[in-house]
Amino acid sequence: MTGRTFDIAVAAAGRSIVRVVGYPVFDDRITFLFGESGIGKSVISKALYGFMNSAELQIEINEKPYGSHLRDPWTQAIKRNSFFVFQEPSSHFNPLMTINDQLNEGSLAGMQEEDILSRLWRNSSTALIRKLLDVFPKPYRPSGGEKQRILLAMAFKRIDAWIASAPSGEPTYFVFDEPTGSLDNTYRNLFLELLFEKYMQKSFTIVIITHDYSIISEIYNRYRHLIDRVHFKELSRLDENRVAVHDFSAEEYLDWLAAPRPQPVKHLVVDPVLEIQPRFSIFGRRLAIYADSERTRLQPLLINKGDMVYLKAPSGVGKTTLAKIIMGIYRAEQFSMTLDGIAVTDRSAMSLWPSSIWGKRAGMVFQHADESLNLASTVRETFKGLPLKKRLSESALVNYLGELFDGRPVTGSFLRKKVAHLSGGQKQRLNLLRTLILGTGLIILDEPLNGLDFLSVKKVLGLLDEKRAAGVSLLMISHNEEIFEHFIDEENIYYLGEIE
């Protein structure tokens, strides 16, 4: 096995963005790279690939100016032979070109995509796929999951070109940055299946940046024959400016998942907190809640005191939309629920939510911390203005933050730090704590594990389990199916689908 190691330093206006020593690239092997959001995984990969702008950033690789790296034969070869699947698919499509035209631009021209698209769309009809290819992309069309798969299809076309024409021994560096962030497990597994089929035809260097720890189970269950070619790595923070790369123990994750799950406290009196009638409509779409994964049995979504309930559906179906209807952010065309004794319908006055629900009966942890927090505020200011029952002193806030933050960063200087300067994982933990501190009877959590490393995942789940043991009701929305199916009783799992 051959490879290279890199010392990488990236800074902007004198402020360090990431600094790592001995970052490995394993030739013709598969590397899964974990670590909290914002720690530098994407920046490191883009720097190695040659995507960084040296006019705006100060970049050194192996203690040499970035230009030396760009001129290196290895860098030039990987750019010639490889493909980079970016994290946010929406920002990488040209709205003035059809999807089909973009699938056949530049180096992607001449390679057939019919089989690739069929596999990624679960053998959907040619007519359905052709209809999608004729679309001029817009922010919400195609869906996030469809855009993700289109980018993956582009990568697979490039892989096919490599297999067909490139000589063995030529360096490659195929990077998949959060390739399954908008996909459920079914589509994630289709992607892995196709990727590993291509890899077995002719090996190439693969780096998969992900927060999806359940991908480990899929590798061990279906691709154990590839384990000796797989590296699990994780970035962790050494201090404010430096990160380290180390082995991630797949066995630790699998053992944690296999351990007996905590048993929820059984409340003697059934006390409904939220009940949603199964049929509702919004934005001209009719949706329904079901008790079974086949979506044949309509059932009201019921959350009793101390319940943790999991709502499942593919990306784009409407899980977040339903959460925002509950919170009064979206107004449905047809809707009925009872929340802590208050009957709410699509005809309820919008004044009901600020007067009786927000921060009183229900709180919501939104999916994207950057959109939920004021990036210009400090950590301390994030908690000002909340409808708390008693004043929050600085010492009390430090103790509270310590539930999810290590003791080291929770200092006065950390409280004065701008939210914009936190890592993605730190923002997500702050996003969670800001809602949990309200003490509402119902908390809706939309992708609460977004951007967290494994240690933080375990801490968050432990904290949530403490909340439900204390009688707090939790509605979970997440693509982390393996983890939440482990923690939540089957009768508390509901399925959302669109009524044709």
C-alpha cells in the first residue's frame, strides 16, 4: 500500500482556518473521514485537490507555497483523472442549462449515463428519468436528494472514463463530500453498491467525508471483503488552530450500537402532549402519516409525556414542513392537532403561537444552526431574550454549556466569542442547548446530530434521554435511521408520505 502525507496550513487575513500535520492519502484505497462540521475536512480535501484560491487565502502544503503544490505532477494527475462531489449540490448547478446538458459537459461528454441513473433511481422508468433530465434546476427543483444523485451520477461518469481509458498506476483522488447528506439509507446504499462495483473493476483512491456513522454498519454487513482496503479516520481539534487526524474505531461504534439501549421511564398515567390527525395538506400537496413503512395504515401521530417519537420519510417529502406547521411557521391548507390541551387547525389565528406555544408549550431545534443562530452575536448573547423562568447567570450558563461542550472551551472568552467563529459542530451544540433550556413540554428536533462528531453524538443522545426521563416529549426528524431506530420503540416510529 502506497500513499502520501501532507502538512497543510490554510489561513485567511492572518486567521488560521485549519492546520494539520501528517494528513494521509492512501493510494487506491477507500477512506471514510469523520469529524465535526467545520473542523476542516472539506478545506483540507479542496486544498489537496487544487481548488483553493491563493489570492484570497494563505496556503502552505508541506511548508511550501500553494503554487508548488499546484504544479506538482501528483496534483495535476488527480485533477485530470478524478472528480470532486461537493457538499452542497444546489450551489453547483447552472439554472440556465438543463440537467441533461450539465451531465454531458466537458470531460463528462461521450460517456453513457443511462445505467448509472437507473441504478441511482432504483430502476425507475426511462420516462421518469428523462422528465427529470429536461429540468432547468431551481432552488427546490429537483429536490435536494435528486440533485445529490445527479452530482453522484457525474462522478460515476468520470469513474467510467477512468476505468475505460486511464493507465493503471496513474494517481486518482475521488472526493465525495457528504455524498449522502440528503439521501435516506436506501439511496445511500445504492450509491455505495455502485461505487464499490466500480472500485472492484479497477481500484482508485476514494475519500468519503461524512457524518453518517451508520455507514460503518453497512460496510461491515455487506462489504466485509473490502475491509482490508478501507480506512476509517477522524479529525479532532487539538486547539483553536490545529487539528489532528487519527484512526476511528469502527468496533467502538458497532459495540456502542449493540449495547442494550436505555429503557424509557414508564409513566403511570398516559398524558398526551401532541396528537396530529393523519391527513394534512400544504403548498398544494396532500400528505399523510402512517403507522407502517409500507404506508398502508393511516394513523394519528401521538406523543405522550416522556415519549421519544421518530418521524421517517425520504428527503423532500415534508418532515420539516410538518414540524414548521406545528410551530406555526407555515400555514397549512388542511391541518388539525391538539398540543398540550390546545386545539389547533388551519383556521387558528396566527397570534396563537407567540401567545401560547413558542417557548411555552413547544420549542424547535432547527436543522441548520447557521439559519437558527445570529452569527453576529456572542455565545452569551445567544441566550439573551429567551423567555426563561429565571435569570441565567454567567456561572449557570457555563455549567449548562458544559453538558455538551468540553470543560476547556467553556470560559469567559468562549462566552464572548462570535457565533460566526464557531465550528459547525459547536454551532449545532449551541443550537440544541438554546432550545432545550426553554424547558418546554414538547421539543421538535430536526436533524439534531447534524455536524457532530461521535463523542458529541453520544453526549447529545444521553442528554435527550435524560430529558425524556424527566417527562419531556421529543419529536425526532433525522436521516440517522440506524441510531434512532435503536433508541426508539417501534410503536413510536411513524412514516410520512404523499397522497397521490
